[in-house]
Amino acid sequence: TVCYFFICVCVYFNKSIFRQFQALLIRRNEQLSQQTADLQEINQYKDQLFAVISHDLRSPLYHLQSTIRRLNEGHLSVDQSKQIINEIDFKTKDVSLLLSNLLNWANLQLSGYKSVIVEIPIREVVEEAILFQKEEINAKQMQVLNQVPAITIGWGDENHLQLILRNLLSNAVKFSFPAGRIIIEAEEKSDKTVISIQDTGMGIGPEALEMVLMGASRLSTLGTNGEKGNGMGLWISREFIRKNGGELWATSRAGEGSTFYFTVPNRKF
């Protein structure tokens, strides 16, 4: 009886250990699968990053070189020179925003990189984003209204918030029709501030919008005046918003415009 009891106990413990070992293997396999998926995603981002650098960064720089060469030749009229200077201004801003996106994306991938969390005056950051896009806004004879209350605050990395607003406002201007209007608002909730950018532009269909918000698509679409993009601005804005403890969503109707919303904590996190 003692031997039988001992054998039963051994069998029970062997089965228990085996089950624990199986559970451990399953967890390890799930972790490996997740790590593999993450590595594949990062590798895909790396390939797209090199594509952006090789095409969307190199092309405008070549264009700037040829444009400046034409100015240096001195064969242009005053009006032609002013037009070319405006083109140079637009191109340099595009390149500047693209470089900011690329550098901040690279920082997000660095292990040990930490955001600098500070209290942010939302209205002031919005005003800076509008000034950054001033020439593009004026070129389309648009009206951009900063209706964020002066006392509105948020907590996060201010550089990230500036880049988020620049990207979202840049998209709103790009896809708005001439003489259109953009309204930027903010509302404080219990533990977060909701910021919205509403335009009266092209809009986007529900399926395409869902793919963009999920990060499943970064296809570039021409703006209402044929403005080119690289499809990176909205995607990287989504990453920065998540990094700063917020969420991104949108409503849109094709031909009627879009409203993009995102949140930032209004308490230190």
C-alpha cells in the first residue's frame, strides 16, 4: 500500500510538473511569436524608412538645388524670383517636418529613450503649429481658428506634441480646399484633454480611415492643390500620441471634411 501510494504521488507530481512545463513552453512560444511579429514590424518600418529617405528626402533636396541654381543665374524677373523663393520656403518646411518625423521615430526605437514629461500650455503650442504652416495657409487663402482656451494644459513631451499638431494641421491644410476653414479646439475632461482639428476638405471614406487609424496603411494621397506627401505624418503622430498616454480617433465624410481627435493627460503620469 505504501509503495502504491508513493507511486501515485510520484505520478501526480510528474503530471503536475509536466503541465507546468507545458504552460511555460506555451508562454515562451507566445513571447517568441510576439517578438518575431515585433521584429517583422520593425523591419518593415526600417524598409519604409529607407524608402522615405531615398525618395521623399532626396527628391526635394535635388529640387532645391536646381531651384537655387536658377536663382543664382540671375535670368529671372522679380515676380519669377518671388515665386521661386516661395517654392523654396514650402520645400524647406516639408523637409524640416520630414526630418523631425524621422529623427523622432528613430528615438522611439532606441531602448532606454525617455520622454521629457512637462506641463504644456496647449493654446501656445497650437499657435506655434499655425505659425509654422502660415505660408501654406495663406497660399490657399484659408482661415485657421485657434479656439483652445488660454488656461488649457496637458502633460507630455512638448516636442512630441508640437510634432503631432504640425503633422495633423499640415494634413488638414493639404486636404482642404482653397478658402476653406480649419478649427482647432480643446476640451478638458476629468483626467485628459481632448484636442480636435476640424477641416472642410476632401474627407476620407470609412474603410480607408479605419486602416489609417490602425496604422495598417501609410499610402500618400495628393492634396487639393496636388501637394505631395510621404504618408508618414499621421502614422508617426499616432505613435507619439500613444507614447504620451493618449488616443487618436477621427470622423470623416468624403467630400465634406474630417475631424481628428487626440488626447493628452492633464495630470502628470
